[in-house]
Amino acid sequence: MGAIDVWAQITTERMARQPWMETLLRWTGRAGQVSVPDISSTLAAMDAAGVEIALLSAWHGPQGSLISNEEVAVQIDAAPDRFRGLATVDLTDPMQAVRDIQRWVDGKRFVGVRLVPWLWDMPPNHRLYYPVYAACVEAGVPFCTQVGHTGPLKRSENGRPIPYLEDVLLDFPELVVVGGHVGFPWIGELASLAIKFPNFYLDTSAYALHRLPGEFVDFMKGIGRGRVMFGTNWPMLSPERCLQGLANLGLGADQEEAFLHGIARRVFKL
């Protein structure tokens, strides 16, 4: 079985033109290059790295839609055996957010919900998220978010695991939470959450594997065993680039298989 990329998006022109996107491009060595892939280039990048399925995110922020659920649905339709979706919502309209999850998230095509706290400048324990968490539990799907510092020139505090994400996990023990982007520099806090909460997972998106912090590698091979999934943050990083260094992580065959696709298949019920 091929790998599963749990964090990707086919960015729109309006998302690519956001002021904070320039910082991300600088981080990845592509300053000034607008990243607007299409379905064909996304599939080609997946094929080059042996990625079988990518979870494509919709994005909505305070200024409006960046990648709509409708646009992600069209992307899934173009390659239904290769793509699944992660829906988004407008946090400032709680009842419509619940209705959107009920409409889009069927557990088959759309297999979760993603919101990134830095975009909203609201930590995940803010009251406006709570209807979303309840709707995710009701739908039986994970809530996916970002943990750790931010690449864009936005506040990193919202990505701190304790107390913000811990409050959520305490208030919603049934909720499955997937934290993306490794969580540096608060990896110790993430490790404590993984011990405490069996429904908490992480992914390696936004990092080439050879660039993972040593503390995170120790975590995923030790107490975080069975909790870490592969992700890219395409198109910021390609799957091929992200997989560089896989052999040097020192994972056993079973653990490597679980990391690349096994955990994701179970968590997202693929």
C-alpha cells in the first residue's frame, strides 16, 4: 500500500496572494514564487513519491474563503480514488459551521475538519470552536489543526499545546484530534498530551523527514509510537522532498508502515 498524505491542499489564486504566504515561500526557499498547483501536478507529485491518497484541506479565515468546501469537492471528483477532503467552516457563524459539517463531512469523501488557530488568532479552547468539536464527535471524524510555531508572520502562542489544546481534549474526550506541523518548540508538551489522551495524534507535515527535530524523532519511536502520521503541506513541500531521510529515522518495518499509511487509514477510516 502507498503512503497517505494527511495534510495537503490545492491552493487557489486568492490563497496564494495572501500576505502571509510570502513568509511560507521564503521558509521553503521559493520566495516570490506563487504556489498554485492543479490536480494534474498534484497527482504527478504524489506518484513520484508513492503517495496513494492525499487529504485535501479547505481553508476559511477571518477575511473569507481561501479554498472552499465546494472547490475541494470538485478536486475529489477529479480523482476520487486518490483524494479525500477535510472540510472547513467560518468560526464566526457557529450554527452555519455545524450545518456545513453536517452537509459536507460524510466520513467517505470528506473525512474530517481542519482549522488553523494562527489564521484566526484564536486558540483552540476559544468558545467559538466548541460547536465544531461537538459536530465532529457527532459525525465521527477527526478535528485536524496546527500545533507549534507558525511559518507565517502570525502569533505562535495559539499553537501552544498546554493549556489550549489540553482544555479541548479534557472537554471532549471522544474527539479525535490530529495536530499538524510537529509542534516545535513545545514537543515536550505534546508528548505529555499523547500519554494523557489516547485520541490525540500528530503529523509530520511542513517538515522533510531529515529535518525533524531529534526530540520529535525520539518521541515517535518511543512514547509516541502509533501516534504520528505522514504529511507534507503540499504545495509548500513536495511528497518526494518530505520523504527524504525516511530510512535514517531508524523505524522498524511495522512502525514505518504504520507511520506512512496504517495509522491514517485507521484514524480517518479510509
